[in-house]
Amino acid sequence: MSISSPGANGAAASAPAADLIRESSDAGFRADVLEASRDTPVLVDFWAPWCGPCRQLTPALEKVIREKNGAIKLVKINIDDHPGVAGQLGVQSIPAVFAFAGGRPVDGFMGAMPEGEVRRFAERVIAAAPPAAPAADSLEAQIAEALKVAEEAVAAGDLSQAAQIFGMVLQHAPDNEVALVGLAKVYFDAGESEQARVTLAMVPEEKRKDDAYLALFNAIRLHDEAAHLSESATLEAAVAADPNNHQARFDLAVVLNAEGKRVEAAEALVAIFKRDRTWNEDGARKKLLEFFEAWGPKDPATLKGRRLLSAALFS
């Protein structure tokens, strides 16, 4: 792309420097980045005055932005003065640069990089940017599209990208239950159960009947239950020493589930049920049903567990 070429959204061949590069804040982030990126891609440079690599990177960023003459913009945020958005995006070291297009994060990098790499990064963002959103495009439609992209990121295992998008949705709609549950699940899958619990608690009371909410709520509860039990090796030894030690086998199932060994957890509970259906007031079967609810009806472990339970019930 030549220096004088317009951007993918039809930007003018020349744009005032003040429109291309600006300082912003947590309060201004929505307008300066999210809204602005629906028309033109925006790079966000998270920096601080004490950061040496930041002083190396920022001039390269500014030079490249000016070269592109309106095809892409730069917003600089001092994290010492404005730590909120950086925290939501999970910024742990600076410089950190995030690219936004279409109202959502699309790419990024950490640390200083040479001017040539900065230029290639900017050109990649410009090339991939969607057309400017039509004015009639509703916020609800934009949120729905963002949630779809976030869920695709979760399915692809890109928890960082999913967290960023869910966080941006919550900038617009703080009580959006899909984004809150999605972000909480990202935290839980990343091993941050306390943050998952706090985020899930933000779901409005009247919206806590959704299957996704209930599944995650139960998954967190089961994880907390396992935290107070012995390690799986200790429990396995207890079961091996006494196969009729139903409590040890029950605890083992809870721990195995927390370790992600869902099929093994189901098998342990079915083994109790086969030996003594009345133990602990039908506790093994009830716990297995809790597992199914937490795993979801389509999970392979749920499907196998239901087959095992059915076989035991009618044997």
C-alpha cells in the first residue's frame, strides 16, 4: 500500500495529525477507540512515563500512523493515570499495543518492535479491517456479532481473545448475562476460579436461570467442593484397600471431576450405585446428576455417564 493510498474504509488521502494520534483515558476509551474503530482501525498504545521500551516504540508507532494518512489511527493511554481498561484487557507488561476494528479487538502485540515490524502489523490490521459499520447498525446487533466472535474464540481455545471481546461488550452493556457468563467461564477454564466466581456473581438475579449460568455455577461449586478433599492418589489408595469404602470413592469422583477426568468421575459414582443404591440417601446418583448439569447435555462424559447409569438402573 502506498503512503498516499486511502484505507480500506475510504479514508481521505490526507488527515490532520490531531485526528490520527491522540491521548485518551478510561473514560474516553469507548468514544476514542470502540466507536472510532467502527469507521477506521485504531491502535491503542498502553504506556507509562517510566517505561524505557515505550519510549522506543511510541515514535515508531507515530511515524507509521502518519504515513498511513488516515487509514489507521493511534490512541495512547498512560496506564499510571488510567489503569482500568488495561486491567480489563489483561495487560501485565508494557508497552502493549491492541488493534481494534469494527468496535472490537482484532490483534495485538507486547513489547517494543522495530519500525518495519510495526509497519507490517499496521498494514495487516488495515487490510483485515471490516468496512465501516452503517449508521443504522444497532448496538444490539453489534453486541450479538461480538458475542458470536467471542464464542468462536472460546471454541478455538483462544481464551485471551475471548476475554477481550467479552470485556468490550461489558463496556457497552455491563449487565449482559451472556458476556458475564462467557467471561466467567473463560476465567474458570484458565484456572482463575475466584475471578470466575466474582464475575458470575455480577449476573442479575432475574437472569440466573439460563442453562449456561447454571452449568458454570455448578462447575464452580463442584470445584470448591473438591478443594477441601484429599488428593486423588490418597483416595485411590483408600478405595483399593477397601472397595466398599463408598465415601472415599465418592470423594474420589469429586476430585477426578475437578481434575477434568469426567468419565472416570462418572464411573466411580456408578460403581457406588451398583454396590449400594441406598448409600447416603442415593447420594452417588444425585451427585452424578449434578455432574451432568455442570458438564452440559452434549458433553461426551455426560452421554457416557447416562449410558452407564441406565445400564446400572436396569441391570
